[in-house]
Amino acid sequence: MDTEAQPTERDRSSRPSDPGAIPDPEGPEDRSRFAFVARITEWLPGGRISLTLLICLLFLLLLNLFVVKPFQIPSGSMENGLRIGDRVLVNRLAYRFGAEPRRGDVVVFDGTGYFGDADYIKRVVGVGADHVVCCDKEGRIQVNGRPVDESTFLYPGDSPSTVPFDVVVPEGTLFVLGDHRSDSRDSRDHLGSPGGGMVPVDVVIGRADWIAWPFAHLTRLHRPSGYARVPEASTEPDPAGAHG
């Protein structure tokens, strides 16, 4: 009687065919992936360098489409803060997750059908339901009955506006002005146009957060403190009290 245990199929399959062989540290998927990359680099002129450049280009394209958009300042309407030729970085995600533009924000928007067939950059002065008036007895713009101190960003020598206006901003829109009021075509110039000079929030591309170029002008753009004391439209104080 043969007393030696016979190896089962499981025992045979678990034994390495070559006891001296070194296990392959890379699985079939790893080898396939590396082979795919190798084939691409062989096909591309320049090999790995070209592949790296293409990946970087794709990354920048996606960044430009969904996160940050560079914008070149085309005119002097936002001087002195933003000068002709400056390049700003526009945060495309600033208003994409429930956030809305706020008074004092510098925004870039598509003016097609409202201002003209181009992108524009202006400062938000009034948001939906705001009552914006120019000007009080001291020549200041009022928002919801509260005068706004614009001295930190208004172009030196400019008045807040030589054009009087008294508007209530419809919900879902913005009232925008340039910082260089005497050299800016903005909501004031389109009060009689379709839309009443208001910019729909839906056409806002994003908020300008940084001056990126020239490097000597590198600056983060902050919301001016002059708008901090402006009350919400529902709590507008008595304008007579504001004049006093």
C-alpha cells in the first residue's frame, strides 16, 4: 500500500515552476501601463519631453477653463488700481458654489447685449435690491441710504459721478462702475438701454483676485472697507438721517 500522500491540484498550482525565479514586482496592469507610455513617447517627436509639455499644456487649459482665467486690462477705466496692459487673474470659481458677487468686488463679465461685444472689468457698487443714488450733499454715492467712502480706490481728482442717478438694482443683477469715473463707460452710460445698465450675475465670468503681470505690480485685490457699513436693502436707514 502506497502511504505517500499524493499532491492535490491545489498543491501543484501553488508551487513555483522555478524555485530559483525572482517574483515579478510589477503586475500585468503596471507592465501594460508602462508599455502604453513607452509607445506614446516613441510616437511623439521629442519623446518624454514632448509628452511632459503636452500634459502641462492640458493642465493649463483645464485651469483656464474651470479655475483661473487671465485677463488683460484694455483701458484706463479702472485706474489707478489697474493700469492698461496689466494682467489680472480672474477666479472663475468665486461665484460657482452658491456665493454671489458682493459690493466692492472687481468682476469680469461678458458685456454682449448689455455693454458691447467684449469682456469688461468693473467694480460692483450695487447688488440685487440695492438702492444706489448719486449723489448726496457731500458728493458721495449712497447705497441703501449709506454714503460710501471711495477715496481709497477712486481715481485722483475724479468725483464719484458727474451723472446723477437714482436706481434700484433688480434681483439677479449688478450695478457696476469703473474706478476712473471720468474715463469709464459703465452702468451710468446704459441706464436708458435694454437692461437699464445692469449686469446679470449669470454673465459674470469671475472675480479679479490678483494683478499677476507685470511682476512689479504683483498685488492681491482686496474688497474696499468703504462698503462694509452698507446695510442690506431691507434695513435701509432713513436717507434724511444719512445727510445729517
